[in-house]
Amino acid sequence: MKFNLFLFLILLINLEIFSQTTSPFTSVTGIGELNDFSFSNNAGMGGVGISNGSYWHLNNQNPAALTSNIFTTFEMGFSSDIREVSNNKINDLNGSANLNYVGFGIPVIKNGKWVSSFGFNPFSSVNYILYNEEILENTSALARYRYEGEGGLTQAYWSNGFKLLNNLSIGLRGSYVFGNIKNETSIILSNEDQFYTTHYESSIYNDYNLSSGIFYKKE
């Protein structure tokens, strides 16, 4: 009972501290930089995993491959990220390390005939601060811009793999994606210190997703 309570607390904390990589690339799209859903065994092979079934590791990319998990499985992963960003003026090195995912796998029917998995993982991340300066046209005023964003989306999923034949399996994966993303743009003019404006935007996301998979294995 104490162990189950500990895992539940981890799941609650997990919603708040999923990877928040500091990167200007998280500002390119509205929901930030997308995660590839890799667990540790997939990430260790460059993200490969759609056709990679394993006794010991959960497959978060293809639900049909879960039929390889004949044991009850619990996985928790941490990730670190170090990036170097530079231009002709400055060079910046930053990094982060966070809890990345939590997953459970349970054989409902033995011999991999039905395996169910559920857990949490980051869907996207937003975390950037960018600066820009320019001379306004037909004036001598220098405009200083500041762009800042933070937040991200989290995915709670439930996957099921079903073995149809000895070598053939199908799977279904349902997920709920939710989160909050904040963006702020500020501008100040060099010759008008009293002129300072900020545009603040906070967006709340929630949606459902359903995907399927097929897995065929032949030694």
C-alpha cells in the first residue's frame, strides 16, 4: 500500500516537472517542440521502436508490440538535454535534466494474448527567451523586443496489445493531451522610456487522440 501511494505521488509530481528544455526552437510552433515518445530502450537506438518488441521494456510507439511483454513492468525515465546556440555575436550553452516518463505494463491474459499499458509522458515543451533590436524606419529610435514562452503539453495514455496469431498482433492506443502554454512579447523604445508595452497570452489545451498499430515478428 505504501509503494502504491509512492507511485501515485510520483505521477502527480510528474505532471509539473516534465522536460522543459531551454531552446529557441520551442518557439517555432504554437505548441512547442514535439516529443518523440521514446522510452529509454528506444532513445538508446536513436528513437527506433515501432517494430521493437521486448520482454523487459514497454513499447510506447507501437501498442501492438506490447504483446512481447509477458511480465508486469514498471518504467520511469529521466532525460537530460544540453544545447549550444550561437550567432555572429554571442554563444550560449544551456541544459536541463528532468523526469521524462512513467509507464506501467500489465499482462491481462497470459502468454501475451492481451497486454495493457498506461502512463504519462511529455507531448511538447515550450521554454525560450529571445531578444531582438532594430532601428524603426524613418526614425532614430531603437526598438528592443523581448519574446518569452514557457509551458508544454502532457499526454496520459492507455495502450492495449492483442495477439491474433503466434507472430501477428494488433494494438490500440488512446491518449488525453493537456497543458498550458504562456507567451509574452515586450517592446521598449530607446528614446521613449515611458513607452513600454507587453502582450501576454495564455493558452489552455486539451484533446483526445486514438491510434492503432500492427506488429509481425518472424524469427
